[in-house]
Amino acid sequence: MKIKINRDHFSSGLQQVLNVVSTRATMPILNNVLIEAEGDGISLTTTNLDLGIRCTIKANVLEPGAVTLPVRKLATIVRELPSLDVSFETTGNHQAKIASGGSKFLLMGLGKEEFPVLPTFSKDRSFTIEQARLGEMLRSVSYAQSTDEARYILNGVYFNFEDGKLILVATDGRRLALISRELEFPPEQAGHVIIPAKTAAELARLLDQGQQVRVSFSDKQVAFDVETASEESGLTGGIYLVSKIVDGNFPNYNQVVPKETHQRIKLERELFLQCVHRAALVVSDKGGSVKLSLTENLLEVSASSPELGESHESMDIEYNGPPIQVAFNPQFVMDPLKALTKDEIFFELKDEFSPGVFKLLDSFLCVIMPLRLN
């Protein structure tokens, strides 16, 4: 294997695949990146057996071939090379020579034969969606995933393809975020899958590099073909992300959404976020709360703690219902407000004992369970 490649393109490609590699790999080969040279580029592949990623970088391939090298050390070396022009070739015993300007390195690697192969998928369950749209959907719900290892079914984002829609849901048992968008696909392709939290985070990082992303899944795995359109990075042919899915049945999210709410208030999202943020500055622990008090045309946000004191915020709203006081975890209130981009949102509730619901009228909602009023 012998290639000439742009240092920045090489570095950019290695950064794309670096996150997947575990710091506690169970096998030495899992610390490595598989480099395969053919045609007019090289492909870079890493995996931790649960999650794998591959990207293609343009390069001048003088001799095709393949080798695996320690990815973190290689990424550091490439980033520090003194010249944009890099020569890379393999020798016997899976060694690689890297030369750039006055710098020369010899890096020890392992053979391609030991490297796990990334799976491929049929088109039986394959869906194409705009990257910007899927990115927006992921940001709208992913904060609500559970981090409790004991509730592994909730440690991810639920993708549901049904009735001409893609529905994304995440919940940790105390809040639930849901967003849906219309998506054309044949009825026989309908299905659902739970994407692990690590995969959802990696996917969100990769999106917005091109126009489309193709989602394919089977009973055990899911893959994302992310189109790329960046000449500066040297990426060609897109990025392929493949992951195991969370095995199990996601809870019936429709049962969590309140069937009726008596009051609906329109709120300026950014102003409300600032009020809750400031009020929460005196909340000293994770068990603290902010209290929302509704009276005629006024919303008051307050908090208190014995150690720090009290806070009080108020904002004008259009409201002529009965006085209501309800308390929530302040982080649970702020998370959807931060994730959304619309200027106005709607807040619905029934009484102080019932969940609060943040809504956009274009198929987004976030249900938050109330806390006991002090």
C-alpha cells in the first residue's frame, strides 16, 4: 500500500472515526483504524463491536492495500505533521511509514484479517430523510433519554416509522419528548427501532454535512448512510454509521401524553427560558424545584432553598383562567426550551398535580411530571 494524501484531509477523516473507539477495548485490534486504499481514495473504519463507522477520503493511490494502525496515536501524529503533503506506505509485518517535510515516522500495526467487518443491509427497511430535518428531530428529544443503566430500554431514542410518519421519542420516566414528521415510504416497510444513546449522539454530530441520510435497519442493527458535501475536508462518498440496537419493547408513549389539559398559555420561549434559568440559580441540589404561578395575565417563576435564599421572576402573558401553582425540576423545563428554535411555544396543564406539556403546533411535545409543592 502506497499513497500520497493531504495532511488536513487525512486528519479530518481520522477525527470523523475517532469517537467510536473505546478507551477500554476488549481486543487490541479495536484500538485500531482500518485503512484501505483503492481507486482514488482511502477508507477509514473503526468499531467497538457495538458501533462502527466508515468514511472515505480522497487520496492519490499509488499502490492499493490495507493495514490497521492505533487510531489515537495516528491521529495525533498526522495532526502534528509539518507539511500538507504526506507520503504513507506500508512495509512488511504491518508497519506503516509516514513522511511529511522533515518528519518521518514508523508506526506498528496489525493485519486487516483480524478487523471485524461492518455489516451491510438489504433495502427492505430503508428510509431517506433530509439531514437537517433529522438533526432537528434528534435535538428536540435526545435530552430526555434515561441515563439509568438499570432501565436500559430507555437509554436511547425510539425511531418509529408508521402511517407515513417518522416519530422520535425519548423518555426517562419523569419526562417524555416526542416529535413527528411526515415521511413517504411503502406501508410494508413500517417498523421501529431503539437507537442507543451513544449512537444517537454520534449521528447528531455527523448530520448537516450534506442533503440526505438513509436509515436502514434489521432486527439487530441499524445503519445510517450520511451524505457529505464538503470539498474542504476531502470527504468523498459519505459516512457510514452502523450500530447494534437496544433490544426490547419501548413503553407505550401514547399512554403518557395527557388526554386533556384545561389551560393553554402562549409563551415567548427565550424570555421564559431566561426567567427559569435565573430563578433556578438559588436551587442548590438535584431535588430542588422552580414554582410556576399563574394568575390573570401574569406568570411568576420562583424558587428557594434554605442554604441560598429565594428568587422571583415574572412575565406578562395572556391568561384568564383560575390561579394555578405547580412545581417542576428546573432542568426539565429548560432542556426543551434550549433544544427548540421557534420564538413561541405553548404550555398546557390541568392542575398542580398533573403533568405539564410544552408544545409546538407542528407535532412536538414534551411532557414533564410535576414535583410536590413545598
